[in-house]
Amino acid sequence: MEDEKFDVVIVGSGPAGLTAAIYAQRLGMNSVVMGDTPGGNLYMIENLWNYPGFPGGVPGAQLGAQMFAQAQMEGATLPMIRLAALSTEDGVFFSKTATGERYESRTAVLATGVVPKSLHVKGEEKLGIHYCALCDGPLFRGKDANVVVVGGGNMAAHEALILSHFADHIQMIHRRGELRAEAALQRELRNRGNVEMIMDAQVQEVLGDDTASGVRIATRECGEQVLRADGIFVCVGWEPDLRVIGAPFDTTAEGYVKTDASLMSSHPGLFAAGDVRDTAIRQVVTACSDGALAATSAYEYLNRLDR
């Protein structure tokens, strides 16, 4: 079966990828978006307070669905399938899905975002380790549950705030002496009566048999302690995952895609947008900006090829 041909394949259905699709279509390009979650990681955000135009905040899942619908309205192809492999040959990109669909394009935009980092401690493979409070928080409603949140950044603060609606007691474990979360989130955490901060602490081990029942931590002041944990939410950062991308390109030591001012990678015709690229700030609004620029740059790149 002959590959379907597009001007651009966009890998990722988060804010960067969907914005890239909207702009590509409006520029007259034919785009296909690879990804099976409208809005990508937006579904993990209960309420987004700093996105322009929504002074009362907007649920992440709602914003993602609206972006997805807008890309559809503009005519982008959205098969709701994840990419299995992206390769390139003679200036052409070949995309393949896990279910066998194949696409061909002259440009590609990597908008794969990031995935949660793990703790890399003994016992982390047990059941009871979670990465999304909005998804799994309701499991602890009405159960006299003590839930541990590991991390101190914005995502950890968001997760703890969501969990405070469900669990009776939240313990935030952070390896530094103060949280890295923005001041507004820290104020909200302090106003919740069921959130406890444990600072200067490191998780050493996840305890329990097949299912996590607690954590062993090491603190600067009190040494080792064991905390009961009916659930453990890991929020210690993010990292790119580009294992399915076969095209060669330069990355940072952490694996983020290096780009030029037009957001093109070191590989001609391959652009990157959003959290997956080497950038100073990773926010929804900057991901959208990247998506717009990457699509526009891809359009200009094709125009130069066709002259």
C-alpha cells in the first residue's frame, strides 16, 4: 500500500503539536498529527491559571480538547495513533504507526513533549506508584489515606493541591530546603490544612510487598524515617523520550533537541517545538509559540526547496 503523502508530519498532540497543525493548515500545508491524547500532558493539570485569556483558569483537559477541535476544524489529519518509528531518506521523512499506517512528508516537527522522571530507587516497580493526581487521586477518596508526593516544583505542587481534595493527609518530600514551585502555588499549599512539607529529605526506598505501603526517607535533621504511604506520586522532573525517532540530529547532554532560531534541528527539514527542545522555559504558552514558529519555518523551508 502506498504511503499517504503530507507536507509535514507533526509528532505529538500536545499544545506545541496542535498549534503547529493549526498554523500549518492555515498556511496551506497538509499536516498529519501523531498522538493519541488530545492536548498531551494537559490532561494532568486540574486548572491552568497562567494561560492568557482565562482569568479564572481553565481545566487542562478542556484546553487540550479545544486545541484538538480547532486543529480538526482547520483540516489537519488526526488519526489518534502514536508514532512507532520515524526515519528519513533522501530528504523525505517516513512515519509508521504501531498499527501499520504509513505516512510520507518532506518536513517533520518533533513536539513529543516530555515524560516523568522516575526516582531510581529500590522498590519503585511496585504497584501504588503514580504520576497523575487527576487520574488516580479519586482512588483515595474516603479511605483515611496518607499520600506521599515526591518533588518540590510546580508539577509537584499541582499534584499535591489536587490530592488534597481526595486524601486525608498529604506529605510532600523535597530534597531541598525550600520548594521550587512558584509563589502562588506555595501560598495555596500553605492554606491547605492537610498538606505537610518534609524538606531536605530524600526517598531511599519504596517499601511493601507487591504494592507500596510506605517509603524510607533520609532527612538532614532526623536521619532515616519510615512514612506510611497508601499512594506515592512521583513529580521529580521530566525528560525527553525520542527513542522512536530514527533521523539523526544534535541534542543536549540531557537529550533535548538543539534548534536554531527557526526551530530547525541539525537535520534539514526536521523541526522541534515545545518541551522537547532545548529551551529556557517550558510552559503551555511557550509550547504554543514554538508550534506556530515551527510550522511557519517548515512552510518557508518548503518554499525555498520549491523555488
